Amino acid sequence: MKASTIKRLILWTPTVLTAAWEYARHTFLLPYVSMDTGNVISPILVFLVTVTLLSKLFDMLENVQEQLRREQAVKAAVQERDQMARELHDGISQSLFLLSVKLDRLDRAESPEEVKQASEQIRGTVRHVYEDVREAIASLRSADTAAESGMPWLQPLQDAAAELEESGTSTEIDWQLPDLLLTSREKVELLAIVREALMNVRKHASASLVSVACRQVGADGFRCVVADDGLGASPGAESAKGHYGVRMMRDRAEGAGWSFGFQSPRPDLGTGTSIEIMRQPSGAKLKP
């Protein structure tokens, strides 16, 4: 039975029952049942039906909603896998292509200095690919765990924060978004952006502290900021060749209809990096 049908039954059953009882006692039972007795029987009758029939309907509704939540969790995991596949193609495959180019350059090297330089570039690319593969595996494992055990959808964010803590970067998470504020697809996109930002901090920032603050704005908007106190990025680094992380985050945000901001250095510190994802509430005017 559909959830909408169950809700209608819960809504209408007491009304129909009360109307039927009042009609029956006034039409057929009035010579046998006094008004005072009928007034006492009415709430007792409604209570008995609530305890029996409506309790079963509430149980059915909870089961349907639980099944729907599990289906949404599985759907979110599948969507995350699809997005991960695109990122593997756009990120790791390109890095492997660059690696092949650098190997060709190593074969053509004539001086020991050229060999050393090419070798260092190859090592750097291999380390970059290794980190990307490790992050991809962690994401897939987190998706499996969330889908199978019913863990909260924010568990991968907690895992990414734990990895930062292990590497020596303190992590503060202030997540105040109601669960129903985002659709399953939006949860996947926002979580992927935040995790990508944390991964960039771990790879490049050498930060001692990174914070994630997400809050509701208005009735249906939100603002999420990831900020660190690390080295920051050089001017134009977010759009430079070979820097895919910020572009992927921006593409995800814009694809979901959100605004995306990147600042480095942070105005309040003069160093570090901050990333802002924001969805304007309905009816709000966008800033020029």
C-alpha cells in the first residue's frame, strides 16, 4: 500500500467512524440508547478503533517510509559511483596520459640532469595518481557501508575528517543543515564538493586547522564554507592547467544551480583558502 493511501486512511477513518456512529444512533438507536450514553460511547468507540486499526496503519506507514529512505540511500550511492567514474576518467586517466608523456621524455633524455628532472616529475605524477586512487577507493567503501548498514549519509565526511586528523590537521565540523532540506542528488553533490575540498587541504595546504560550516539560509537555502589556515594558492591557481579539483567543485555546484566561491588567501587571515557553496532561498535576490 502506498504511503499516500495510508495517510488518507489515517485521516479519514476517525471522521467516517464518528459520522457513521452518530447517524446510526440518531436514526436507529435513539429509542434504545440515551443521549448521555451515546456521548460516552462515542469517544470509547473512537479510542478502540485508534488502538486497533490506526495503530496498524501507523506501523505500515513507518515501514513504507523506512523502505523509501533505504531506496534513497542506495540511489545516492549509485549516483556517487557514477560521479566517481567521471572523476576517474577526467582526473586519473589524464594523469596517466601525462605519465606516459614524461616516460617518453625520459627515454629521450641525453644528460644526467635531464634524466633526474624527468624522474622527479614521474615520481610526482605517480604520487598524485596514488592519492587519487586511494581517495576513490575510500569513497566507494563509504558508499557501500552507508547503503548496506543504513549509516547516515554524512559518514564519508566524518571519514575524510578523520584522515585529516591522522595527518596532523585539526578538523572542525559545524553541520546544521536539516536532512530534509536537500534531495538525495543534492546530498551527493554537496558531500562530494566538501570532500574534494578536504582532500585538497590534505594534499596541498599544509594547514593546521580546517573548518566546515554549513547552515540553512532562509526557508530553503543554505551556505556551506570550507576554510583552512594553510599556505594558500598562488593567483590563478584554481584555473591553471593540471588543477582539476577546484574546477570539478565549481562544475558540480553550478550543475546543481548553486553559487561557488573560491578565495585564496582568505581576507580575514591573509593566508589559507576558503570555499563557499550557497543556494539562495526562494524569492531572494542574487547579489550583483
